[in-house]
Amino acid sequence: MNKLGSKQYASKNISPKANNRSSQRKSGRDYIHFRVLLLMSLKNLVFKKLRTTLTIVGVVIGIGAIVFLVSLGLGLQKVVTEQVIGSKSVNTIEVTTSKPQSIKLNKDSVSEFRNYSNVTDVSKTYSFASKIGYKNSNTDAIVYGADSTFLDLSGFRLVAGDQVNIENEDSIIVNTAFLDTVGISNPKDIIGTKLTVTILKDKNQAIDFPLTGDFMKELKVSSVIDSGNSNELFTSQTTFSTIGFRDFSQIKVVVNDSNNIAAVRKQIESKAFTTNSPADTLQQINQVFSILNILLAAAGGIGMTIAILGMFNTLTISLLERTKEIGLLVSLGARQRDIKRLFIFEAILLSAMGAVIGIILAWVAGFAVNTFAVNLAYSRGVKESFSVFYLPLWLAIYIMAFAVIIGLVVVAFPAKRASRISPIKALRRE
Amino acid sequence: MNNQKNVIEIVDLEKSFVLPHTTVKAIKKCSLSIPKNSFTIIHGPSGSGKSTLLDAITGLEEPTAGSVIFNSVNLYSLSNDKRANFRANNLGLVYQTNYWVASLNVLDNVCVPLFLSGYLPHEARPLALEALKKINVDHLAKQGPDVLSIGEQQRVSMARALVSDPQVIIADEPTGSLDTTNGDAIMSLLLSLKTDFNKTIIMVTHNLEYLPMSTYRISVKDGVVTEDEQEHGLSPETKEKLKHYMSDDDDKQIQDILNNRSSNSTSKSTSGSKAEDKDQK
């Protein structure tokens, strides 16, 4: 039928080879590839540079404000938590007795607690009100007969001396508060000094006192720790247990997971003991700060609201401008969902780019403000470095997810409208 | 491939629009068959229903009754998505006014029909460049579509229409916005698509001047669709244009057509027989 195909063509435009390819081309895919849609969205954003930039700046400000304020809240929370809880293990329960005469904390209680499920360790201490003799004068202090687990759990900071070692019966550990009381400014000066520890026999003492008279022993200071504001000294509990002290003043129960604390406490309290846990304090701190953080996020949310309106405006204008373009795409064979996706990709690109830049800028701003604050504090005499900004990875991830969700919500309406554009109406001749 | 004689069968097609107080019958019941490899012209005055008929054929406007069968596939029995896919694969569209994806350059705009049928950019771009070369506008590939002249736009849109190698090219008043030079260039391109690439051309026009180019004609008037009395093969004027199109000196072809128009077919070429080979049996 077509003899022309074999004839010589004069026209240089037309390739005779084309005649042989009469079947339609196949890409192996049925519909537009999402990478192409992504490319088209990106090109459209680049095409409208100024508008895109302004919209992204809006999102940057909104997201940046939220991240900045929330990481300030989290930073403060962290500082406060560190001050209050310190490096104490949160998964511990401190067990004491309010009726030492009838309800006693002793070896039996220790082995009982050890058998509770989810309990990983149990540590016990004696504590006595005592007088410490140093250079011909006596100082009131509390002497602990502790074990190494107790010290580990308490997380005291070593100030001077060797590694904290409680096993030596002849040595004693003093705290910085005690040094202040006795008037020693350099903690190293007291290392090796002998102290006379006197524990007075007292009927009101919670401990079952096995001695007829006072307990008195001379002990050598091995190290200095920072344990708080009251005078505290720590020595090996073997000193007391060998003499015959049976009742402990406190037992610390270590639980494998903070979620199991409540259950173990309930078990212990059922035996009429009194319990206390750093988790309580932590919970209170967290409660206060969760409210503060919500308030801070809400303050940042004002900026975000404006950013959302800006995004909505941009997408709607883009929709109105491109009515004919969308009509063309539909008439050439785009599906409704392709048009929808085109807008969704644009919105997500806007919000995600804004969020990434916003998070980075918030981090930089937080770092700058913190550096300023640390320097200011240093000039006022605070030698310790601190960080009032805390931007954890999870916050960055949450914010990214939040931004993408915001993008999806904002684009829902324009995308739906775009997908309903009738190509006949859009491309109608005037 | 399909050996059917007709590429499109329109069976008992009717389209009416329901307006608040009245119902307008845009197309009254009609049946048509558009032959494969034909140059079909749908003509009629403005507002006669030509575009509605075309919209029904392209699968954009569901008819009130009847069916449009394209290569044995009933278009309106397909889902919307399938119909969109069908358009991307089987139809090349050229409009009177050209619309572009403003953010894409000419090359990527020509890629769009390929994109819509699932091609990735690196697969589509060589084919698009090939299509631009066929129309001799490959030098515009990196331009933005908005800087092109209307004539260039119309040529690029021809490249876009044929990039996916569709069986049918649909041209809705393709010369409506063009001067005669550019209009004739587009017409000769359409003719070459029919003759050299075995395409079926369906063109809507109200310009009766182009009627002689057609091999099949449909007239629409007040919603009444009728097949014109068909001549056998191409009219003498068409042969003349084809002959010029395939003359040896193709750089002059457009000028030749213009001369031909102004001198009212006085010049005769010796190679007129080539065109006759393309006549319908």
C-alpha cells in the first residue's frame, strides 16, 4: 500500500526509517513515574524562584522558632535534671523504715528484695549521726557504712584522692561540705589525715546498737567526693557489721527498667517499708517542663501559622496560574492523581526544605545564644560550662515529620481543586 | 497490528448539555467511521459542535449516548485512568493556541507525552530531540517555550504530538492563530505525517481552504454531523501541495506552496506522480 516508504526522500527532515516503526513505543510502565513528577514539581519551584524563596523563608521562620524555643525548654530541663538528680541512677528505690523498732531493715529484707522479679541489685547502708575529731575539734557529721554498689548508685563525683574505694576498713571518704566546715580549701590537703570517728549510743537511733558504749575509731582519709551540702563521711560497712550492727538505715533496690519501678515499690511497700525514688523527682521535673515545652512550642506555633498561610497562598496562586497547564497535562493523558501528586510534591518540597533550613538555623542560633550565656556566667563566676539548648535527634525527626504532615494538610485543598480541572474548560478557545 | 480499515468508529453518538433552564443538543445522533491513514477534516461554522465532537473522540467528554470505538476499544467503557493512559499512548494533540508547562524547556515539553506514558527523562529526551529534528526545530530545544514565536510554538507542538509515535494526530484549528506562511508549513507537516509516517490525521477547521487536502470530510452544522460526499483520493489541489512538499528542493517547499497559492496553481512540476502513490484505494 505504501510505496513511498522505499523511495528516496528529498526532504532532509523526514527519516524514511521512521516508517518501519509503526507500533507505538512502550516504556514498560503505564503511567508517569513519580521521579518525573518530582522533577516537574522541583522545576516549577525553581521557575518561580522569588515566590518559592519567600514561602520557604516563612516555613524556616515558623519551624526555626518552634525548634529554637523547644530546644531551649529541653535544654533547661536537662540542666535542672542534672542539678537535681545528678548522676544518680534513676532506676533505684530507696527503702527506709519509719518504725525502726518493729519493722527492721536487715539481711533478711535484703535477700527478700533480691528475690523480687526485675530487681537486679540490692545495696545496703548504715548511717549514723556522729562526731568527727579533726585537729582537736569535733564536727557533727553523718557517717555512712556503705558498700561499693551504694557509692556507684549515688554517683558521687571524685574531687581528690585515689579512686573511690570503700572496701578498706581503715580508710574513710569525706565530702566537700565537710572540708568547708573544717576550713580546708584545698581538698588534697586532707588526704592521708587521720580522723577520729565517734558514734554515740543513742536510744532514738534507728539502728539496733550492739555496743554498750560509744563506737570510736581512727580512720585515714583516702579521697574526697562531692555528695551534697551536708557533712557526710563514708567508710566500709564491714566495720559495723563485724561488731554486730544488724539493722540497716537504708536499702537501695535497683530495678532493671524504670517502667518496673512502680510494681517493685508496691511490693516493698506492702511489707510496710517506706520507699522513695529519684524517679519521683524526675517525674515532677518532667511534668513541669512538659507544660513549659508546650507553651514554648505554642509560641513558636504563631510563626508556623503564618508560614502555613503563606504556603497555602503560594499553592493556591500556583494552581490558579497553571489552570491551562494542568488542562494541557490532562488532555495529553495525565491522570487526576498525577495532578494531585504534582501539587503534593511541591508542598512537601516547600515544607521539607523550610524545615531542614529552619532546624539548622535554630541549632546555630541556640549554639550562639548558649555560648553568650556561658561567657556571661563565666564572667559572673560560674566556672562550669553548661548548655541551655538541647536539640536531640528525635526532635529534629519529629519536626521534619510535622513539617511534612503540615505540607500534606495545606496542599489537600489546592491539590483536590487542581485534579478537578476540566481540560475542556481550561483549554477552551475564547 | 490491527488490520481494520477504520481507526475510529463512532456509533450513535449524542451529546447534550443540561443547562439550568434548557437542554442543548450539541451533537445530534450520528455514526461515523474514520478510515485508517486518512486525512480527516471536521469542518463547520463556529459553535456548530465540532469541538464537542472532537472532545468526544479524544476521550475528554463523555457522550450522553453512543460510543466511540478506537481500534476495537470502547473509550467510554474504560476507567478515567485507563482513558488518560490511552490518550497518552494513542493520540497526538495540536491546538490552535499552544499551552506549555512553563517551567520546562522546549525539549522537556516535547517529552511530556512520553513522561505521561511512564518514560524517565533519560529515556524520553533522545526521542524528543528526534521528534524536534523531524520538524526541523531541534535548535529550539533548550529554549523556554514562552520565548518562541507562535509559528515556532506550533511546530514544536507538532513535535510534541508525534513524539510518542501515536497512531492518530488530532489537530484542533492548528492554523487558526497563524499567518499563511506558517499555516501552510503546518499543513504540509500534517500531510507529511500522514504520508510518511502512516498517521491518521483528524483536523478541525472552519477554514474551507484546506478542505481539498482531506481524504475524508465530516461537516458539523448545528449539531448535525454528516459525512461529506467523498471524492476518491486527493483532490488536484492536494496533489499539487504534496508534490511541492516532496519536491527536490525542500528548503523552498514552503515558498513553493505560497507561490502555488498566490498564482492559483499555475506552476507545474514534473514529479507529480509521487503524490498519486499515496492515494487511497
